[in-house]
Amino acid sequence: MVETHENSEVLDMLNVSYHYPNRKGVNGISIKVMKGELTLLVGRTGSGKTTMYKLIARELVPDSGEITLMNLKSSKLKGREFAVWRRHLGIVFQDLRLLTDRNVLENVRLAAECETRLPTSAKARALRVLNRVGMAHKMKDSPSELSTGEQQRVAIARALVNEPLVLLADEPVSNLDAETSSEIIEILNQVSLFGTAVLVATHQPERFEKYNPRIMRMDNGTLLAS
Amino acid sequence: MIRFALSEGWRNFRNISIIGLLTIGSMTLTLVLIGLTVHGYVIVESWRSGLQGRFEIEAFLLPGTDSTVAMNLSDHILQMEHVSGVEFISQLDAAKRFKEEFGEDILDLLGQNPLPKSLVISLTELADPAITWEKTALDISGFDSVDEVAYDGEILAKMDKFYQSAGLIVGSGVLGMLIISITFTIMTVMGSIRAKERFIQIVSLSGGSRMMARGPFVALGGYYGLTAGLAATGIVYLVRWFLIVVWGEDVSGVTIWIPSLIALGVSIGIFVAGWTAGQRIKQI
């Protein structure tokens, strides 16, 4: 894991634009995300939140602008730096993308196997992070046997297993009841308190009010306020 | 990295599909054909050298050629390329051979012995028999004391043609099966990649290298090759046992080829799967 200073900047997007061939993407986005910060990206469906996440994860390449993650610049990545870039990120997908051909522990362990530079074994890290999200007792279960809230916890565990600098969570509470949603938000808050910058895309910012997050609003591919 | 590729590849291998079974089947058939071709080659070569040992060139000498000239000519022919032995047949020897062959004494039949002296020439094992025999016979017929040269050129030419045709048919069969098994391997690996797109995504977005994403599919190809190699080895061993015990053929010289079928199967599987994964995963 890369050492960072308290309140230091971990992610910087400067005037980033991306346009799909047939629809609008994002236009001139500029934000800075600090270590340990809980940030909400609020907007309606199609406002550009997911596109922004894909740009940060390098699933999409910006048409213009620059994204800086720690000391890496997205426009200057080459060779193994792409993998290093992604190891700094933990991603919780809106559709979770858990693999149903393996159990909970194996799902988390798969992501852990991708980071070979950490001193502890992949299995030990997977167990530790499952314990942290309260899912260690169901590590042998298949994801299909879990409730939506439990699946969300496993997805968070998988995103955290490589100790990322930034956790991206796309609509993590959208399909959850109020109680489960509070539990997930509590976990995300804990993650931020441990120093990971947490960037949450949501259209339900009111559920996060208790933790006083930073809120950025997006509409029509543009950032309205931050 | 290797452990990861092997364990994930094994996970894919366990969920074998119909096309996966076809891949193993075609690979097995290819390897069996290769194994049997090697055995067949050894057997045919042994037949061929046995048959060739029975062929000889006979150079009939001009009437009146004395024995000294014949012996000198014999020494001269012995120096020629591909010649392994020369035997001088006197008129008396020729009469004996006539009696052995036809059961009649030529002196009783004709009252005299008109059979010419001759030299019987045998050749070494040759790479291209028919052509070499023809050339050697032609060279010998050019010597002054030689009246006529006889040998079974037609049979040798037919034998050569048969070997060439057999080689072409077997070679085409092996090549055809190889193409089919490679096609099936490509299809299986592509199908597996399509089915595991989410796995590749997770590995990729978790910071895994491209090799980590491709490795399991390369290992999958290796497992297919290993299974086919083991099956082919079993079949070839069985055929080999049949050849030795039932037919009494000596194929002991090709023992070293049989385990290498496993190595060949694994190599084909890994190479083809690696290439396919390289092409497909680049696009994801």
C-alpha cells in the first residue's frame, strides 16, 4: 500500500471530458478527493456518475483532461502501471458482479490474488476483510444463497481486500431496505475513517446525512457543485 | 501466478462442455495418429530394408571376358557409391543357378553352356531407392566388358511410389486432424473466455496483470492437451502391445516416442490456448 499523509490528495480529476458515440458522457469534470474523505456523487440516472467511475477505473479513456491517482497520471500510464493504477482502487459495482461459481471467500480471495506485493497471504487478507464487514461466518456460502445486503457486504469486502486508496461504490444502497442500507453506510463510513477515500454514487443522499459527507451533484454530464 | 493459473484453469476444466469433449477427442485422435505414424514408419522401414536386401543388379559380361578382367571390374564396381557387395558368377555358377531355379541341367538341355559370366551387385540402404538403383545400373552398363544389366527396377519404382503415396495420405490425415483439434481448442477457449468475462473483468479491475487474466485459459488448454496426451499414450501402448504380441513386429525402438505424446499434447494445448486468449482478452 502507498503511504499517504493525513488530508493529502489521492485523486485529482482536472477538466475531464468523455463523449460516447451516440450519447452524452461527462463534460469538463474537475474534482479533488482527499484521503479518508466520504464523498457522495449525487445525480439522476444518466447524469454521468457511472461514466465518471469508469473513467477513474480506466475502463474508459478521457477524450480530454487528466486524472491523477497519487503520483500516477492517467494519460501517461504504460505497461504495468495500468495494473498498479487499478490496485489503488477498490470498486463496488452497481450490479455487484459476484461470481456464482465460487463461494464468498473465493470471491474475495480472487481479487486478493491480483495484488502480490502485500506481505500477508491472499487468504489471510480475504478472511480479515470478511471479518471487517461481518461476513466471515458465511465465507463458505455461495453468493446466490445470500441476501442483497449480504452480497453488498461481500462486494465491499472484495473491493477493500487490496487496501485501496480510493473506494468507488456505485449505488451501494439503492436496492436495500432502510436497516440494511444503514449497515452498509456504516461500513463505508468506517472505511473512510480508516483512511480510504470513499466515493459513493447515489441518488439517495439523505441516507448518508448522519455522517456529514461531502456532496457533489451531477446533472447532464456536468458537475454542478462540490 | 502459475499456481493461480493452474487452479483457475482446473476450475474451468472441471466444468467441461460438449465442445470441450470434442476438443479432447480430436486432440487424442491427432496424437494417436502421430504415435501410430511413427510406429508404422518403423515397421515399414524394416519391411523395406528386408525387401531391398532381396534385390540385386546383375551385370552380364560380354562373351570371352576373362576372369581377371571380371575381377578387376568387380573391384571397380565395389568402389562405387551405394554399392555394398559384388559377387562374381562364373559360367559354372550360372549353370548351377539355372538348375536351382528351373530344375534342369542346361548342358543336358542344350549340350553346351551358353550362360554368360556375370557380377551380382547389392546396394546399401538408400534414401531414394528407385532413382539410385536406376543410376547405379546405368553407370554399370557403361563399362566396356558389360553386355547387359538386369534388375527389378519396376518393382522398386512401384515400392517407392507406394511409400510416397502412403506418406502423403498419412501426413494429410495427421495435418487434417491437427487443424480440426486446433479449431476445437480455439472454440473451447473462446467459449470459456465468453463464459468467464466477469472473472476477467474482476481480475482486470482488481489490478491483476494481463497474464493473470490469460493464465487460467492457457492452463485450460494445457489440461486438455494433458488429457488427450494421456488417452493417446494409452491407446498407442495398446496398439504397440498388439503389434509386438500378436503380430510379432519389433517396434521396441520407438518406446521413447510414446511419453512424448503427452508433452506434445500439452504443448499444442498451451500454445493454441495462449494464442486464443491473447487475441480475445486483448479486446475485453
